[in-house]
Amino acid sequence: MILDAADRETFSLNDWLRGRPALTGVAPEWDLDTLPADPSTLFAQWMQQAAADGVPEPHTATLATVDADGVPDARTLILKAIDPVGWAFASTRSSRKGAQLAHMPAAALNFWWQPQVRAVRVRGPVEEATAEESAADLAARSPAAQADIAPGDWVRWRIVPTRIEFWQGSRDRRHTRVVYVPDGEGWSYAVLGDA
Ligand SMILES: Cc1cc2nc3c(=O)[nH]c(=O)nc-3n(C[C@H](O)[C@H](O)[C@H](O)COP(=O)(O)O)c2cc1C
């Protein structure tokens, strides 16, 4: 919705928010009979679809951590990779998230993609990568993005998922959720209705 100058003068946030539609996209077909055994395969399929459909930055997500008082915090960042250990992101040790992760090494990551009406939610303990992996992550950034980073301050972390939820919305409100949990050998999953 574009606001013209007159609209902007009379704009009321709360009026605008009231009744604002959500889930306005159209979800792709999702065959629940052919779900992959590994959630990272499904995530890759969804990411590929989002990218193909033109979602500008589908690799951005909200990362939640908790501080020393148990109060949650959240910010936007980039998913770097998914590897056999976990879901990787990177930042500075000296940041708020760095301090929070040092105190409580656990996090949640949330993606929301439109118009696919899809969200992915990951949570679990967080492990710090090796110094070599963190250095390689920093070296892969642009020179401008490497400036002002103190030696050893750039860290790659991985969420080791204990739960991964794939959520797909539907206009008729019959949303679908598929939850993967590790089962020791690999993954087990369940298809849930929406709550
Ligand atoms: C699209 C987008 C991508 C971002 N990617 C990163 C990232 O990969 N790593 C990072 O440290 N901060 C990233 N940021 C900045 C963070 O949102 C945040 O402002 C910063 O990391 C400080 O967070 P903290 O104070 O909670 O530690 C990004 C911000 C946006 C809007």
C-alpha cells in the first residue's frame, strides 16, 4: 500500500494496523506424503522456491537469544550455512548476542517468507565453531565488512537443532506444520494441524 502526501499527514498507525490482512500470499503445493527424512533437505527446497519466486533475501532470519536475566533478545541476521553439525551464523563476540551466547549458549532462528506464506523455526543449543572456521568466515566477507573487527572477535556459531518446525499458512486458516526432532539416528517428524 502506497501512502500519498495527504495520507501521510493523517496517518494513524493504530488505525492502519487495525484489520490489516496477513497471510496474503499463495502457498505452493506441499506434498506431505513425500517429506524428506532430513529437515535440511526440506529447508533447501523451501529456500530454493523462495529464491526462485523472488523473495529478496530469503536467507535473512531473526535470531533470538536470552540475556543473563533470562530476558529474550532478537535481531535480524544472515544464515551462513547448514552443515552436519548445525545451522551457522556469524557475528562478533563483543556484541550483545555474543555476550548472551557466552552466558547461555542456546538460540532460536525464525524465517518468514512471502508470498509463499511459509515460516521455518529452529531452536537448540549453540556451539562455537573452531577459530579456523571463524577466521575463514571473516575472510569470506568483503574488505569493508572486515574492517574494524578486532582479532579473534568474529565468531561463527551453529545452532544444533533440537526442533525444526516448517509452517505453511493457508487462507482458509487450515495451516500446516511439520515438526522434525532428532531421534538419535537421524530425524523423526510429525505433521501437526495449526494451533
Ligand atoms: C538483513 C540484515 C542482515 C544482518 N546480518 C547480520 C549478520 O549476519 N551478523 C551480524 O552480526 N549482524 C547482522 N545484522 C545486524 C544485526 O541485526 C544486529 O543489529 C547486530 O548484529 C547487533 O545485534 P546485537 O546487539 O543483538 O548483538 C543484520 C541486519 C540486517 C537488517
